[in-house]
Amino acid sequence: MKRLLLFLHLAVFCTQYSQGQSTGASTEKHLRNIQQLTFGGDNAEAYWSPNSKLLTFQSNYAKWGAHCDQIFAMDVKKAAGNKSYQPKSISRNQGRTTCSFFMPDGKHILFASTRAAADTCPPVPNLRRDGKYLWPIYSTYDIYVADLKGKVTKRLTNSPGYDAEAVLSPKGDKILFTSDRSGDLELWTMNLDGSGLKQITSTLGYDGGAFFSPDGSKIVFRASRPKTEAEIEEYKNYLKEGLVAPVAMEIFVCNADGSNQHQITHLGKANWAPFFHPDGKRILFSSNHKSTKGYDFQLYMINEDGSGLEQITTESIFNSFPMFSPDGKKIAFSSNRNNGGTRDTNVFVADWVD
């Protein structure tokens, strides 16, 4: 979500509703040959390698030695349906991590970590207050690059405050990330070596979970936009505490330089985890706008002009983090489906059918 792991904060409220349903639902017409890749813990934000063979993702699965969210990499073919498969640890259980992404060479992984502050996991603040779900924005997050053996080869940010949610342009020349270095949670870009910092959004509110379009010309992201005095005060007060309330977010698009910013969804509630369809004209995202209780998140697809809203998933009460493989043939996503009634959220892949 961070593309932050919203489901981690919802799971305790969702358990009694989550069911081990079939992974081959006929109502999900765009998804074919669905395969489960993980089988325990909270697993999410799975992003493809350039050759569409590997996924890097974050997990808190204790059986893999994770004490809190950690970055792993897995071979999709080897992991499919294999409950004994052990992915490679990239972050090596040092600090808390989030939002990994493959570098253009396919041999290095970009991710955010609190490791410079401490090897241990930072304490989790109270994430439910006044009836609202909250996300932690750890000020000790910085962005790193590591090889596939987990050796850190470069630290890209080194300033006070939150730097995370980093992704790469398909052109292979820019890193896009979220930072509060200017006093608010805005989108920034930088070169692959950390130079050339540029702020590309500046409206009050949380701008994050951003991705480039397939040709690198546009950016899609989620954003909160507090408007009333009370909303603005609440947002600023939470931010001072290193928190955000992700209960009201919509999907936005802008050019890669930040120009022509415009709102795509007007659905209410939480619309997040957007990603461009390979055609560059449609956007997949997760939303609970149809939910009567707040925690039923399904995948939807919408045209960039806001028309043609279509529901993609129907199985289980949580589906999010959709990402197309670079070759456009497959989609990775996270879901509560097939978890046997537990709180587990797992990574799935499927063939995409238009």
C-alpha cells in the first residue's frame, strides 16, 4: 500500500468472514488458471522481475523466520502449489521492510527498511483509534538496493522522515516513491543512484502506492484529500504522530512530471493499490466501496476517464495489490481466498483474459 499492508490491520476483524473458497470461480472471468504461491502468514505486494519469472514480495510468515514484514523473492513456477517452497530472504530480518521492486537488471531489488535505526522491528503504535483504522508511517524508513542474496549494495535515501513505496519506471531511468521530506506525504522521483530528487505532487493529503504506466509517461496513485477544517486538522495531527487514516482514498493519475493531475474514481471509502492495465488505458485497483461493513475489498477495473467500472474478483473478502507481469500475460495479487478460515492472506497468480 505502501502500498501498506492494510489487511494486517483488518485481519482480526475479518477472520469470521474469511472462507476457504475455490480458487477457480467462474464469476472471475478475467482470471484463468489461478495458482496459489504462499500458504501462511500475511503476504502481499508481489511484484514481477523483468523476465516475468520471479516475484519479490513482503511477508511476516513466522515459519520463514520473519519477526515483522520482511522482503522475499520467489520463483513463480517453483512456488506454485508448493507448500514446502522456501523463498529467498532479501531483507534478512533486519528492521521492518516494505514495498520491494526489481531493478532493471533483474538481479537487484529495491525496498524500504528501518534497518539503519535498529536491526529489530520497530514497535507498532495503536492502529485503531476513535473507530478508525490507521497506518504507521515510520520515520526511520529509507530506501535500499540489495542483490538476490540479500546483500545491500546501495542506500538511496538518508534523510529524516518517511521514504518508502518505491517503484521503477518501465524506461529504467527513474525511481518513484513517497516521502514526507517536504512536510507532507507527497510523490517524488529520483535517478537510480538517488540523485536528481524532484517533488511531483504538492496537494495536502497522503499520496502513495504509485506506479508508472507501461510506457512510463503517466503515474497512477492513491490519495487522501482532506477538505474540511476538521479533516485537515485530523490529518495533520495523525501525521505528526507518524500515522494516516486510510479510510477515504481515491485513485488519481498525472503525467510523469506531475502535471495534469486528475481524479479517476469518485466512489467513496477506500480505493487503493492501483496498477495500469498493459494497454495503458485501464486501471486495476482495490476498493471496499460496495461494502456495508467496510472490510470487503475486491479488485475493480476502470478506464482512465473514470468510465467503465467493472468488478474483477468476487472470492473472499480481501483482494488487492494487482500487478501485471511485464509480458502482460499474467497478474499477481493477494487474497484471503482458500485460507481455511484463518487470517492468512496469500499471493496468487493467474492468466489474464481480456
